[in-house]
Amino acid sequence: MKQTDFNFLTMTDRVTSHMRRGMNLWENEPEIVEVIKVIEEKRSGISAMGAAESGLSGKGFTAAKDSTLDSLVTKTCKLSKKISGYAKKKGLLELIPLVDVSANSLAAGPEKKVINRCKGISELAVKHFENLGSFKVATDEIKAIDNLIAEYQNHIDNRSNTNISKSSFGEDISNNISGIRHQFDILDDLIEGFLEDGTFIREYKEARLINDFGKGKTLKNKPDTED
């Protein structure tokens, strides 16, 4: 949420508290009762969605993804050196440039390219496996790299799903805030049109002021002041 949304919700909480304190003045006014109910329901919905959204931080995914990448690059680089030694010994000129790589060159660029480079070396290990026994290339080594590739892809997918979920929550929160604004437009008129208690009305208007953190307070209907 934006800071302006937090400011608005702070005002919302202040107004509902004021209304509850003076409930005896409006509890027999069905129109006011209905508006307050809608405001409180939407405000509760925002709190629930905000709590759920806070649990969708991508920091954990990023840390785990980075750890997986480091391990993937390290293991793939070690495998590539074994294949490179074999290719150079046998004079396989087409194979050498594909496996004579460094950790830095493997990890360079977008993550999709990193995945493809590591996957390519794993596939070369499988292709030449029957000739790599004396170079200590093992099935478990290749399998470990393939598992890391799958794990890394899983982290990417989880991050994408998190971003989609957070976007959905953000849209729902925005809709609820818009709904509360509409209800306040109605409530502003009902408070002045239905109630007679001047102190309660004045304090309601004061509660409706939105603190803009240094930019003053704003409201469509500011408290009336005497000339």
C-alpha cells in the first residue's frame, strides 16, 4: 500500500472509534448503522488481506535462489573441468569450447542463460558418459546438477507466483479503500443531516481529517471555524 492509503486507514480507524463512543446518538438511525457496518467490514477485510500480503515477502525466495545458484555453478564448473580435460586429451575441438568455462562465465547474464549453460554441460556429460569414467564423472554428480537446476527453476516459479498473489491482494485492498471512501461520502451527509449534537458533529469532522505527514490536513468538509 502507498503512504496515502495508510494515512486514509488511520483516519478510518479514528472515525469508527469516534462513532462507537457516541453510538447512543445514532444506533437508532438505520441508514447510519448500515454505513458504519459496511465501513467496518471493508476495514476488517483490508487488515486480513494486509496480513496475508505481508506473508508473501520475496526475500526468502531470493536468498534460497541465490544459494541454489551458487551451488549449481560450483558443481557445474567442476563437472565442466572434467569433461574439458577429456576433450583436450582426445583433441575434440568442437567439444572443448563448450566445456572449457569458468565459474564467472557460467554465472554471467540473465538467470535463464545460467540455467541453459549448466543444463547444456549436464547434457554433454550424459552424451559422453561412457568415455568419462577415468575422468571421475559419476552419475550421482550429473543427477545432483539436474536436481539443482530443477530447484532453481522452482524458486523462480515461486517468486512469480508470489508477485501475482501480491498484485491480487493489492488490487483487492485498493477496491476496499475505494468502497470506504464512498461510504464516507454518504456518512458525512448523514451525520449533519440526521444528528443534532453539535459537539459530536464537530469532533466527527475533526476525526475525518487526514494527516498527510507534513503536508497539513485535508478533508472535503473541514471543521467549520468562526470568523
